[in-house]
Amino acid sequence: MPDLSALMPGLPVATGLAGIAIALVTYAGVLALLPGERRATKRLKTISVTPAASLARGGASGANRRDQVAKTLGEIEAKAKGAAKVTLELKIARAGLDWSKRTYWTFAGVASFVIGLFLFILTDSPFAALAGVFAGAFGLPPLLLRRMRLRRVAKFNKELPNAVDVVVRGIKTGIPVGDCFRMVSREAEEPLRGEFRTIVETQALGLSLGEAVARLHERVPTAEVNFFSIVINIQQQSGGNLSEALSNLSRVLRDRAKMRGKIQAMSMEAKASASIIAALPFGVAGITSLTSPDYISMLWTTDAGKIALVGSAIWMTIGVLVIKKMIAFEI
């Protein structure tokens, strides 16, 4: 019988390697079946999976909060669009007056009568008197309300950051938000004091703080009050750190006030130029009418002069409007 080892000299080596491989596989299988090894493997899988899972949960909670905040902002915007119609009572309230509609129209009637009578005595023209009546009834009262509203809004925006700081300090010391608003309603300057008193009284009637502050934006329609209303509404509906949010809002309001002051200082030159350009024709016409009345009278006694007057008025109006547009900045 022939020697197999002589015919296949590599057989013992191959057999040994196969035995070692089988032993290693068996050892690994036995280790995997042991309870301690299974617990260790489970812990390793838990450690490797937990960060991703926690990030997913955090992302889901953040997404839910973002959705809730977006929903709140949508509701506030819808309310603002629904309240876009401004009534006469609201205009009077924005001006800070306690007039009724009857008082307003009485004032408009007296103003129209006085202006129309004055122009009729001055020009002896019924058309000028009719124009004066129209201006007194529909021009002067809205202009008066607008000027009073702008003045009141400027005072309100000036005092609003201080009121927000008072609320922030009160919240940090543990005072409820409603009590902080009562402090502002007692200690702030007008018109801020009156508006915060209205918020407190509205809350006493059963409305929530968010709804009461939303009504504040109806009476004082500015971007600053809108920011304040949005912060309060989001905190009331979505939660969060109100003191931190109001502190950030106070800083934003002060930065906006600084930017507004810088823009006003930089635009004073353009405003002075526009005032001089607008007043120069009237000044020259007044001086010329005193020194040479026959010379300047051709502007309103001849057809060419009337056309020149109309064209000059149109071009001067365009120039003033262009300059006003150049210095009007949205903050």
C-alpha cells in the first residue's frame, strides 16, 4: 500500500489549520451564548444607538415646538388681518382723546364753518369758501388726529423698553406677570401708564394676558408693540422663559431707538434742503409781489403764466416727494 504522506506532503499542515479554524469558531459561538457576553453586547449596542435616538427625540421635540410657535404666529397674523379696518372710534383712541363721534363731527363742523367764512371774507369767492368748508370738515380733523397719534406713539415707544425692564426684573424676583403689569400701570409715564392700566382692567374682565396685549396693538399700532404682543402670546401658548425673551426684546427695542436716532441725524441735511427748496418759490413770489406787483401779476392774469404756475407746482411737488422718499427708512 503506498505511503499517503509521501503522495500528499501538505496534508498534515492543512489538517492542522482547519482544526484551528473550527476551534476558533466554536469558541466565539460559546462566548456569544454566555449571559455576561450577551449583556455586554447589549450595553455596547445601547451606547452606540442612544446618541442618535436622543438627537432624534430632541429634533422631534424641537420640530413640535417650532410648529407650535408657527401656529401661534399664524393666529396672531390672522387676527391682525381681521382687525385691519380702522373705525373712527379707534382713530380717536389712538390719538389719546376721549371724544365721542358726536364731539368729533361737532369739531369738524365748527372748523369747516370758520375756515369757509374766513376764506370767503378774504377772497370774496364762493368757490374758495366751498374749498375751505371741505378742508375744515374732512382735512383738518384727520390731520389733527394723525399728528396727535404720532406724538403719542413716539412717547409710548420711548417708555416701552423701561416698562419691559420693570417686568423682567419683577419676573426674575418671583413676582407674577400680572402684578408686574400693575406696577407699570401705577408708576410709568403717560401714555404708557394708561395703556397698561387698560390691559390690567381687561384682564380683570376675564380676558387672558395675550388677548389683552393683542388689543394694545390695536390702540398703538407700531412694530415695537407688535413685537411685545407676539412675545407675550407665544409664551402664553407655547411656554418658555418669559424673562429671557422680554430681556432680548428690551435690547432690540433700544437698538431700534438708537438706529432711528442715527437715521434722523443723518437725514437732517436732506430735510433742511427739502424745506428750503419748498419754501424758496413762495418767498421769492412774496418779495416780488411787494416790490414789483405788476411784473409778477402776469403769472395769474395770463394763460402762459397760469400754465407756468401749474407746471412749477407739479415739478416742485415731485421734487419734494422724491426727497421724502430718499430719507424714509424702514427700521
